[in-house]
Amino acid sequence: MSSLQPILEARGLVKSYGQVEALRGADFELYPGEIHAIIGDNGAGKSTLIKALSGAVQPDEGEIRLDGEHVNFRSPLDARRAGIETVYQELAVAPALDIASNIFLGRELRRSGPPGVVLRMLDKRGMRREAARHFSELGIGVQSIGQPVEDLSGGQRQGVAVARAAAWARRLVIMDEPTAALGVKETRQVLDLIQRVRARGLPVILISHDMPHVFEVADRIHIMRLGKRVAVVTPESHTMPEAVAIMTGASSSEAA
């Protein structure tokens, strides 16, 4: 993949919180069409790296490039405007609203003509139609697109968050522990969903502590330790125990 230009690239990211160095010269590359997993022990810098890439924190040093162009995300909104959508572990859904309203949360469609322009009336029918299309394309099953999100299972709620990200992302999707706290069946649905998002042409950054899931869906695996990348491996080049050994420092074997 080295001959391709990364869609998203980070070089030498440094981020400190007082005396704690969360990132110590972290590098990262995401290439077109790949699912790229990030793994590491607690405190390895995974969350801080993702927050830097998604605009939630600003690094003290280093640079981030999107499609080869230097970017300076000052907030998650900046990253969203650039086409980067993030599905957080703490699902940012509005339980009392229906599925379609959640898909268009903060991006609501207005009705055409005076009702929309003057009275600012929402195009609820149009939003439900578009939301149903996204759910159909991603293979997410629900009884009705008009269901309140609070009536959905954990896996279906995760599906709403993923569908919203896939609907609005133009460059890539970041997923932070998307299968955390889900049962076996719902986890299977989310893993399939991740692969369908990639099949639609969106590369995915996946943060996960579940090694079997990582090795099942990831094309490349970015291993972090003590605030920086120590290796990039693939499911073909390394076994799970070998990846864990690199992650914990038991093995010094590194692969770029």
C-alpha cells in the first residue's frame, strides 16, 4: 500500500496533559478502501490519537494530512466538514427521537418553499425516506424507521449511529469500540455492518480491544505502546499472540 497516497496521515503527533505524555511522536496512515484497526493497552494513546484525528483534541506538535493536504482540526465539527465521521463508544443518539430524526440530527431537512423557508417546517417524510434508504443499503433491520431509538436493542442503536456516520461521511469513518457491551448476535451484526460500510467505498478506522474481532475484519493492525506506534501488522503476517506480545512489549518485533 506504500505506493498509494494515504487518505489520512499523521506525523509526529505529541500531546501532553501536564506531566503525562499521551502521545509521544505518534504516526498513522489510513489508505483507501481499508479497515485499519488500532490496538494497545490502556494508556497506550489510542483514544488520544483518535481524538486528534477527529478534531476532539489539538496536538501540541506534529501534523495531520487529509488527501495529502495539511489540516488543522479545531473541533469535531471541522473534521465533520472535511468528511470525517466518528462513531463514539458512548453512543451520541437521542433516545426519545425516532430513527430518521437521529440520522439527520443537526442536519435536518426543511420543506421546500415558504413552509420550510419562512415557517422552518421539517421535511419529515423526506428524512424518513432517506433514512430508510441508508438502512436498506447497510442491511440494518428495524420494524419501522419511525420507531423511537429508545425502543431499539443495543445492536440496533449502534446501527443507527453507524448509519448516520456512513450517510454523512465523504472521506472516512472512525469507530471507537463499536461492539463494546453487545451480545454475540448483535456483535456479529455490527462486524458485518463495518464491512458493508467499507464495501460502500469508505475506509474505516476501528478501535477495539477485542482481538478476534480485529483479526477478523481488519486489513492492517496499528499497534500502539506508550504513546506511539510500535508496529503495523496484518492478520496474514502475525498471529494474535504475536500481536499481543508486541503490544505489551514482550516482543520487540516490529513491522512497518
